[in-house]
Amino acid sequence: MHMSASHRRSTRLLAWVSALLLTLSYVFSALYQPTAVYAADVTNRRITMGSSREDAETTYAIQFTVPAGTTLGAVRVEFCDGDPIVHTTCVFGAAGDDIPEVDGTGAGTIATESVGSPFAFSGATTCTDPALTAPTNNDRYLEILCNAADTFAGATTFTGTVINVDNPSNATDSPNNPNNTFYARVYIYSDITPPAIANPITATEVVHTGGIAMSTAEQLTITARVQEILEFCVGTTTPAPADCSAMTGNAVNLGVLDFASVDRATTQAVPNQGSVMVRTNAQSGVAIGYIAEQATSGTEHLGSLRVTGAACTAGGGIESDQCINSIGTAQTVVAAGVEAFGMCSFDVDVTSSTGSPTANLTRDGEYNGSCDNSAGNGYAWDESGAYDQIASSATVVNDEMLDLDFSATSDVITPTGLYTVTATFIGTATF
């Protein structure tokens, strides 16, 4: 049969188009071959560690959100060292080394649900009491099962805390660097009895997944030093100065002694007093005391109110020498005409305790009173040269000041002269 040239061209065009269509069908067939369908990620996922210190036994607060319409029966949280990619081989060395330990086989305690932050799904209707399956030896995952599978109408958030999880020790993976990353993989199952654990975890019954990066971390030790403080000063300033830098004076004048009366420093025509101020940050407090300086010339009663260089008679009751008898170490009222000298603290002034005011100084009983020379408000003086405490605190003190009064009287036969005594006050803080 003879074909025309035009007919032959039409036949060749038709064959070429058929071949092209056949080729395209193979291409499209290859492009649209069905592939594995992976579950959608859970959102807002995180695990908040109670401590990031390596090898610490701590809490893991778990949170994630599943989409609306999810049917959920169980949750698995798998720990891996390599990466957070779900359905891939979970790489790790050993539980407790490069991933957390949850089973309590090491030094820690088995992981359990927190009573104070129990597991819960927002909007749950049937999965109202999800519970942690007790981990067994060498488990590398946490498994939380619903009491009944639940289909959530809206997006639902899981919250809950697991206690007694041991952070990785990093002994093998990073022995010299506590800053070490590990991972958690979250699997959401539609059934309350998910398939047995495998490595890698299969997609069977898995409806949603998610990866979480976690890390142990170095701890920072911050050091600061507060210097020991003891500011102690003695003078005659009243009222209390702002602090020891403003304390002045070194002399207390009792005036002219008269056997018919008792002279007090604070009731003189020009009243004056002794002032002892202290500031210390010593946690165990401070003690304040004095010693009567011993005269370097003369004899007997060397720490009493006396004339310089005087030869005095030992013992009390002798009033014809140039030493005023000391009242003694027990608080005693000074009686006019019966030669005596003593000291009393009539107040603890705390008006300068600025910043953090304190009122912690307590006066010792023999020196404590109103110093009006009435019963229970008398005077005392230790002339021996031994240390005698007059006040103390059990804790810190901020610019508290002891107000001191001095009192004396002479006998009708007390010799004339200028009588003096020097007291050295000592503040001792216990840090």
C-alpha cells in the first residue's frame, strides 16, 4: 500500500506523542509513589530540669501540647545521647552516664510522679488519672499511661513532674566538662498499652512525636567577702554621735566631794558622763568590759580613786588615807559620808543605729540601773586591775552606746588632794 508523504508524517507524529505520554506516565508514577507518613510534632514541648548539675538527683517537669482531635492513650519519653530525631536508633552509653537514670539502680531513688505536681491533661474527659509506670533496671525512658484512652476535642496540654531523676554524670561522654547535651524524644500513642520498647521505637500506634534538647551545665560559685568589723570607742559625748568617728572627750569630773552628800557626774553643774560605743558584725556578739589601771607609784588600792603616789592602807574602812575606798564588785548604794567610789550604766543609747538599727547590748547586773543611787540602782567598781565585764551581746551590734555615770562621796576625815583613777575599756568581738 502506498502512503502519501503527509500521511507518513502524521503517523510519525502520533508515535512520538504516544511515546512522550508513556514516558510522562512513568515519571508521574514515580513522583507520586506512596511514602511513609510521619506523625505530627507535639507543640510547646519542654522538660524543665529542677537542677542542671551533672549527676544531681532532681525533678523533670514535662509539658507538651497535642492537636485537637487526638486520641491519646499513652506517652513515652525516651532519652538518647545522639539526637532528638524520633524513630531512629537511640544512641547512648549507659543510663546515668550520658543519659538520665530513672530506675534507681545507682545511687539514686526510682523516679516517681510528683505529688505536688501530678500528671494531667487539660480538658481530659476519660484520661483523668495518667500514671507513671515504675521504671525497671536500665530503663532509658519514662512511660505514662492513661487510665482510659481519650479523644480530645481541642488542643490539649500535658503537664506533670517526675521526681528522683538522676542527671547524666557525663563520666564517659564528657568527664571534664559538665556542659553536656542530651535529648528527649516524646511519643504519643493512641492506645493505653503501647508496643514494647524497641530501638528504634517503631511508628506503630504513634500519633504524634516531638524532640527536646536538654543539657547538664557547669555551676558557678560566686564568692564575696565581708570584712570583720569592730568599731569601738570611748569618750564623753552625749547624746550618741553618728558613729565612733564623732566620739570626743576623755575626762569625767565629779566636782568637789563632800561628806554630806553623794556626787554624781551626770548631776554636776556641768553634767558629764562616760560614753562607750560599739559596732560589730560578729555573729557571736561582743563583750565590753574595763580594767582599773594600776597606779605606778604609791602603795595599796592602786586601782581606786586616789592621790598620785599616795601610800594607802590595805583593806576597807580606812578613810584617813589618800585613797577613796571602792564600792566593790556588787551593785551597792553609795551612802553620804561613807567614803566610796563606783560606776553605773544608766542606758544603752541606740539612736545612732542607722541602716539596720539594733538593740542587742545587755548590761551586766552589777552595772545595770537608772543610776539614781536608790535600791537596785547603785554602783560598782573593781579596783583590782582584772577585767570586769559591764555589757555584752549575743549577736551583731550597730552603733549602740553605753551611757556611764560615776558616783563618789568622802568622809569627814578624808585628806585633801586631787583624786584620780584611769579606766581602760575593752571591746572583744567573737566572730
